[in-house]
Amino acid sequence: MDVMTPFVLDTNETVYDENGRALKYYQSQKLLNTGEYTMRADGPPNQPGTKKYLQKLTVAQQNSMYERMKKYMEIPGPYLIEGKPLDITPLLSIENQQMLDQKVIILIFWAAGCPPCTESFDALNDFFAQIHNPERIAILAITNDNETIAAAKLKEKPLAYAHLLSNAGSITSGYDLKVYPAFVVTDKSHIIRFASKGIGPVTVAAFKNVIRAVLYH
């Protein structure tokens, strides 16, 4: 009988940035998680002496990578689809309409017990904290968890400028949403410009690029 060799994470691995500076494992992972870098090697991966380094991706390269996998990231159902107007009716069961009018709306559907949801918050939080005009956006962190559980998790994994909507079963059922995490971005006319399930470096980069586009263009 074959026995699988357990995977061992090498946290001592050295990766180099574009200037040749050595990075520790968690330093390189933080940069990779932004979606703005990719990993390259100067030789065969398992050959002694091969060095790994980070390479900065252009916005065009980031968007191209997302476009290739976009169809696999679509949110199931008829409500949260790119190019369609966002029906804000489900949001009004908790949120005030005046908080949404003429604003870019960012919906982040998550759960406290979903590690892929909350582990993405660091990269997103760094990005949100750089937004110069937060009054033009409404970032809604939407979860079915109760307020105590959700607020504790957001204290541990904060999201800058986010408004917590807890006990939000009426919202998720209104959009027939059954997948977590899920991310939606509208322009100020509330046309959906980004809608994706799951999270990873490629989707994080596309998510941020769409927000920049609808805010600053």
C-alpha cells in the first residue's frame, strides 16, 4: 500500500525581492497575498542553489490572470452578476438607504468560522486604509453570525471603514447566496462591476483594481 509523504511547510525558505533583498517566509507570503506579485525561480525548483524571487505584476498582468479564471469564480444565482444593477432591497432590511445613495458599494460576505474569509482581511485592510476619500464608498461586511461573534472576529481581523452587518440572514437569502467568501463591487450608479466567490491573490488583485477604477476614473 502506498503511503503519502506528509507535506511540510518550509517557513525557513528564503525568497528575494526585486532588489535582491532576502525575505523571510511570512514577509514574502504577505506580498504574494496582495495579488501584486508572482513567484519566479532562476532554475529548476528542486535543484540545490536555485533561488526564488518575487516579481511585481503590472495591473494589466493582474487583470489578465483574473480574466482567465473569472468564469470559475462567478457567484451562483441570478442576483450578483457583473453588468447588472445591484438590487439594494435586501440590504435595506438592515442598512439605511441614505448610506448607499451615490456611493460605490462593496459587499463582503463572510463568516467568522471561515478561515479563507478572514485570512484575506489583512491584505484588504491594508488597501482600504489607503483610500483617500472613504466617504465615497460603503463597505459592508455581511455575515449571518451574531453581533458578538462577528465583532470579536473583526477586532482580531479588522477591515478599515467597514460597516458590520451581522445576523444578516435576510440579506444572504435575499441574494440567494450560499458561498463564502463572496465579494461584490458596484459603481456609484450601483451597476455591479465585480462579483466573485472565493478569495486568493488573483482575485484580491482584481478586486482592488476594480475599486480603484470605479473610485478614481
